[in-house]
Amino acid sequence: MGREKVILAPPMPRTTLITGGAGFLGSHLAERLLAAGDAVLVLDDLSTGRRSNLAAVDGRPGFELHVGSATDPALVRELTARADVVCHLAAAVGVKLIVEQPVHTIVTNVDATRVVLDAASERETPVLFASTSEVYGKSEAVPFREDADVSLGATTRSRWSYACSKALDEWLALAYHAERGLPVTIARFFNVVGPRQTGRYGMVLPTFARQALRGAPLTVYGDGTQTRCFAHVRDVVEAAAHLLDRPDAVGQVVNVGSDEEVAIGELAERVRAAAASASEILHVPYAEAYAEGFEDMQRRVPDLAKLERLIGFRPVTPLDETIRDVLEAQRSPSAV
Ligand code: UDP
């Protein structure tokens, strides 16, 4: 008797649900996963996300946009049931928005995460949760390691409600993992920038780019010695896509970003030079820049050892190249 012939089924495309997938980071992740053969379901309420961010993937086979809220349990349950993995990015984002609408920030961030984790735990669908370097708060222990203490300001300052809501989300996600066996990975993103990011919610690089291209003053808040590390969104979604494939990332908190540190004052100069702009650089006191007494972080640098250990690389695009990409995107007619 001949041996039974084994016919290997072709690999099924994975279906990924991206909440907040019409946002800046989510839309780049949708493109990256579709390019790799995933089917992608996007859930977005189009509050800060935009349909136009998905122009490159709209109408592609395997892509669906669902307009609705990540706090809607029935809708989230229905989409999660169709997904092999969930990337939960939907959140109220941007420091400006948070200072202006603290109730919306807290409720959205905590409710949506609870709803998504609950839906995912029905079938133990793996979840990648998008957290933020904000959770380190005012810690000065740079570079920030994932297991370091967080240090938040007073509850009378609504600025910290964003960090606290995301920290609570992290605790909730880790609790679902520990108590209910849900496979969860937490990515703490550090100042992700790139094409399609709008300056409307206060982010500094798109704001400087727009100002430089219009010949308007570049508004440096405070004395400009505060530093950040800006990671190109292309690198960041590459890292996120790899994290999805790493079973040893489950149950882990992982910093994702660049560790090329730059002072905001110097960033303004580099943007102005790259744009060949004659704009002046204007120092704006924090009291004028933000709606309430504001505490800024002086330095923010990720420790990327864990990310590198898990996925074998780290974001690498040099800052000057990132600045050029942002300027180029803003020069295009569709830029906002
Ligand atoms: N910032 C600035 N000018 C602006 C917007 C922001 O100097 O027009 C500063 C802000 O105070 C902070 C840094 O740039 O020190 C990064 O701000 P962003 O809101 O982009 O991100 P954050 O790291 O604060 O989340």
C-alpha cells in the first residue's frame, strides 16, 4: 500500500483587527500588515483618525473600515470574533487634547481597553496594546527601562490623566494575562513621527514642519533644552509587526522607539535648515503654550535592549531623514 499523500493547505492569511486604525500610527500599521498578506479590519470613530489616512489601502482585497467606537461592546465583540489578533491603538491622543478634554481622555482610554480585552478573552485572541512613554511620567531615570518606577504628578493637574489612564490600561491588560491567560503584549511607543501625523493635537515635529514651510515662527516651548527621541513611523510599525509574531513577547511590556536624543531647540534649528526656511525661532513660555499649569518632561529616552532582544533590531532611521520625510509629506497638496 502506498503512503497516504499529505496535502499541505496554503497558509491562511491572518486577520488583524486594528482599533484606531485610521489614525497616524494605525494607518501605517494597516499598510504594513496588508503588504505582508494579512487581512485587516480597522475600527475607528474618525474623531482624530481620518479616512484619508487609509487612502492607500481603501478598496484593497482583505481591507475593511468600520466606523464606530472601540467603547461599543457589541461592535468590538463582532469584529474581534473575526480576528486572529487585535492591535488596540484606539485612544484619546496628544497632550493638547488631554489638557482640554480630560473627561473624554480618561473615559475613552479606560473604557475602550476594558471592552477590547473583554472581547478578546472570549477566544483568547492575542492583543497588542499600544501604550506610551508618557507612563514614565516625570521619572528622571533615563534611559527608561520597562520595569522602572513611574512617577506621575498631582491629580489636580489633568496633564497626568493621560499617563495614568494608559498606566491603568497596562495594569488591566497584564491582569487579563495573569488571571485569564489572555496573550497580551504591551508596546510603549516613544514619540513616533512621520508622514500623515498632524500637528493639530500639539505634536512638535509636524508643527515645526508646517511653521517652517509657511515662513511662520517655530514655537519652542520653554527654553528648548528638553529632549525627546523621535522614531520614524516606518521603523515603528516594522517593530510592532515583528512583536506580533513573537510568542516570547506575550505578557511583556516593551519600549518601542528610537534612542537618538535631541533637544527641542535643536530640533527647531534642524527643521528650519532642512526646509531652507527663513522662519525665526520663537521661545514661548509654557504658561502661554498650554491651558493650565503644565509640567513638561525634561528628558525622555527609551532603553531598547528588550526590544532588540525580542525582535533582533531597533528603529534606525536617522533624525535628519525623518525630518526630510515629514517636510516632503507636508509639501504635498493633500497635506493638512
Ligand atoms: N513642543 C514645542 N513646541 C510645539 C509643540 C511642542 O516646543 O509647538 C514641545 C513640548 O513642550 C515637548 C516636546 O516639544 O517638550 C514634545 O512635545 P509633543 O507634544 O510632540 O510630545 P510629548 O513628548 O510631549 O508627548
